Amino acid sequence: MTPALQSHATLALCRLAPVIPVLVIEDPAHAVPLARALVGGGLPVLEVTLRTDCALEAISLMARVPGARVGAGTVLGAHDAERARAAGATFAVSPGSTPGLVAACTALDLPLLPGAATASEVMGLLEQGYRTMKLFPAGPVGGPDLLKALHGPLPQAIFCPTGGIGVQNAGAYLALPNVACVGGSWVAPKPAMAAGDWAAIEALARTACALRVP
Ligand code: 3PG
């Protein structure tokens, strides 16, 4: 799958809901109830970061939850992309991009949402065919002001900003013409997961879902 087709697929995913939850799952028993809560709250696109021992198992479990569109996050290279694909991930998210990662996702037919933080990185991704990308880390690199500035010369780039976004500032990002959705961990706080408070997570998802700009 070419980078252009990958970008087409990730843009469609980004347009399904205003927020992609960025998930760090420590206990595989959390995977299914967490996915059900988020999907139930209106957030079907889920990014499971490959930062924990059970992340791949969680992806396999969550991929079977009706309505869930499960991808892997923190995909740093070909090996991660292969493991994510084998576990059932249907897309990959990376904080950046490397030639090896792009080649692997292209060979695996795994749509990649690659990360960029500067105009040159955005231009590099556009040159390869990626029009949809993650701005990372969105807050520290300039937030909505940076996205507004990038939109002038690079209006063809569409972003999922992630990093430092919460319910209080997501609206400022979502109002921008070059933002399709935002990513964030705030919808699945660690204490709520540890307590098995899936109703609280579903309520956070509902609030996040309502952030969509009409
Ligand atoms: C991450 O690095 O974990 C993601 O970008 C999410 O960042 P956040 O915790 O600031 O939402």
C-alpha cells in the first residue's frame, strides 16, 4: 500500500471521531472493557501504545470488540510494525518517521500515521506521499499557533496533533482547518483504569466526542 493510500486510510480514521485515545495498557484484563467504554462513548478509533508488555495482547483482544478500530502507537520501526500487524492492528502511529518504518508499513499494507514537528519534516512526509500526519509533541512544539502557521505554506497537510492535549484545549485544535482530530491520553486516565471505573471512562469519551466542531 503506497504512502498516499495509507494517508487516505488514516484520514478516514481521523474523521471518524474528534479524539483518538492514546492508551497505555498495563493489564490485559483491561483491554476489552476499556475498548467497550471508549467505543460506547463515541470514540471508535483506538491507539494502543507499544510501551507495555501486554500491548500486543491488548490489541488482539480489543480488535474483536464490535465497532473498535484498533491501531498500534509508538511504532518505531519495522519490527514494531510487523508485530503490530500480526496482533491485528489496522493502523500504526509513530512519533516520527524513518525510511525503514515507511518501507515496512508500505510492504505490510499497514496504514501509517507518521509524526512531524517542523516544516521540513512535514515537507518530507508530503514528498513521500503522506498527507495525513501526527503533529508531535503538539503542545511543546507550538500548539495551535504552529498549526495555523503551517497551514499558510502547507495547506495540503492534515494533522492529528498529539501530546499535551486535554479537554480544556482540544477545541482550539479542532477548530483549525488543517486538523482532522486530536490524540490524547486524557480519556483513559490510569487511576480510572486501575479501579476498573469503565463508566467514568465512557463519560470522558462522551465529553470528548462532543468536542466535534459542527
Ligand atoms: C504520548 O506521547 O503518550 C501521546 O502523545 C499522548 O500524549 P498526552 O499524554 O499528552 O495526551
